Amino acid sequence: MQSGYEVEQVFVRKRGGMFELLVVAIAPSGAQRRETFRFDAANKRTAVRKAGKMLASRGDTEDASGVRLRVETRGQLHDDSTLKREFIDAFDEVWEADA
């Protein structure tokens, strides 16, 4: 039985020379949590991987497999399946190592 949050969506954008990620997670009770993380990273891939690892290491978030990852480019949002896979892989690397 799942007791922690599940990552539902991640929004990625460049802001002020840094990457900003808004993470929306849902608890089994239906409660929604929104958090914004900022990373001084060389690229989106690095920022996404850092976020995935950080969320998994906290222990309050248990699953990221169903995430929808969207990137903002020139004010428009689009899904990015490559970054989604990077996020899930980074999350799983830490989650499985800690389990």
C-alpha cells in the first residue's frame, strides 16, 4: 500500500539564468502538493535529474512512474518524453538504492 506522494507533473522552464521546476505531487488521500525547485545547472537534463534524485532521497515521495513532464519554451508548454525518462530514471536510481 502506498503511503507517500506520487509525482503527477513536472514543469520545466528557464528563469533568471537558472532552471525552475514546478513539481505537482498527489498523496493517496488526494491531497496535492506543489513545490518549486531552482537549479543552477548546465542544461535541462541535469536539472531534471537533480530534481528526481532529490525527491526520491527525501523519502516522502514514493513514485514517479506516471509523471507528465512539460517544458516551457517561448511561453508554450510541450511534453518531453526524453526528459521524462531522465526524471524517472534518476528518481528510481535513488529510490531503489534506499529501499
